[in-house]
Amino acid sequence: MAQSKEIDVLVEEIIARVADRWTMVVLEALEERGTMRFTELSHEIPEISQKMLTKTVRQMERDGLVKRKVYAVIPPKVEYTLTDLGRGLSEAFCGVWIWAEKNHARIHEARKKFDAKGER
Amino acid sequence: MAQSKEIDVLVEEIIARVADRWTMVVLEALEERGTMRFTELSHEIPEISQKMLTKTVRQMERDGLVKRKVYAVIPPKVEYTLTDLGRGLSEAFCGVWIWAEKNHARIHEARKKFDAKGER
DNA sequence: CTGGATCCTTTTCGATACTG
DNA sequence: CAGTATCGAAAAGGATCCAG
């Protein structure tokens, strides 16, 4: 049963959005540590800029992957938690993480070989 | 058993590279149809430009995900095939595709809700 | 047929400064 | 604390032309 082409395009768009560099890392962090505040996230992922973190969590919220809970206190407090949808994605992506952990050495090796060839 | 931080960064780099928009689509195409020529790929994925396709398959070759076989004929003939590494990734990523197929409707729904809120 | 090279536009991203 | 706004650098991407 062939999927329609339109569905394919929709699915591809989801993959592209969701398989984003930072989305994956934030998803992992939230999966491992549960509910987290904005600053906790940025400490957990030092490589991300504040701007990208804001953008990423907003996008994830929009896509229904995380729940954003704002406390009306001063100073502000905002907590991020994975939704069921987000946890499902995290689980689905688990296989890719495992694959990457197992094979990153092979990839780096392949790159070295490839680059060595080109230098001749 | 906590993984070292350096490994994490290596793995994240792999994820980022491999979870690229076009890499995923090319991977899928090659997994489904086996060996393919350059033009076949570009026909199978009409949305990709020639430049991006070239770049993507080069990168995948460098990372050891595809094998590139050049036939010394005129006109030129180049075939692309997944390596074991590539097939492994495709398999690992399979879970994410299934998740996306199952849940794309929920995501689009979540987006609609989110956008509706913002318009007030 | 399979690209490489070039030019140009668009998008992404980081750094910085500022606010409730 | 948790952002928004803005600027400029850098990267991605498309279009076109050319070559082996």
C-alpha cells in the first residue's frame, strides 16, 4: 500500500524540523532530567546560544513536544517538560543515538580515509 | 555509567550531520530502491537542487554511508549504494519515520492550536 | 550524464544590549 | 530569571553556465 505523495512531503517536513541539531539535544536533556528550567537547560547544553535555545524550545512547544509552564513570580520561573508526543519522539530517536554511539568511530575513520585520498 | 563529555560531543556532531534534511531523504531513497544513479536520485527527490544533491552524496560518501562507483564510460555513469554503515543508520532511523508517520497529524494540530493562541 | 565553478539571495546564528 | 530586539557575519541554498 503506497503512501500518497502528499503524506510523504508532510512527513519529510516533520523529520526535517524534528531532526534538527538543537531539538535533538534539548529532547535528550529533558528526557534524562525530567522537568527543567530555562537556565538549567542552558547550563546543561553550554554550546547553544541563548537565542537558539529560546527559538528551539518555542518551536518544540509549538509542535507539541514540550509543555511550557510559567510561574507568575519574581524573578520569573519557567519550566519545560516533555509531553507524551515528545517522549514518543525521544524513544523513537533512541535507536539513532545508540547507532551514533556505536558507530562514530567508524565514521571518523571513513572521513580520515576519504580526506587522505583527496589530498593526493 | 556516565559517558564522558567528549564522546557526547562527538556523538552530537554525528547526529547533527546525519540528521540533516537531505541526508535523511537520500538515505531513504537508497534504502528503498537499492543502487541508484545520480539522475535517478534527482528524479526521485525533485525538491532537491543539483548542487545540494551533489553536496549531500559527497558528504555521505565521506562519512562512509554510501559507496560511489564510477564507470569509465561515455557518457559518465555513477552509481550510489548504501554501505553497511548506511543501512544501519537507515534502520536506526526507521523508528523516527514511523513515529513521524503516526504523529504528523498531532503535530500539525498542536501547531494550529499554538498559532491560534498567538493571534489574540 | 555527472558534476564543478560562479554569482546572488535567503536563512541561520552569535554577540550584544535591553526589559518586565 | 527569562526572555526580546537588533545588527552583522556566516552558511545554506538556488540558478546558471560550463566541462570531461
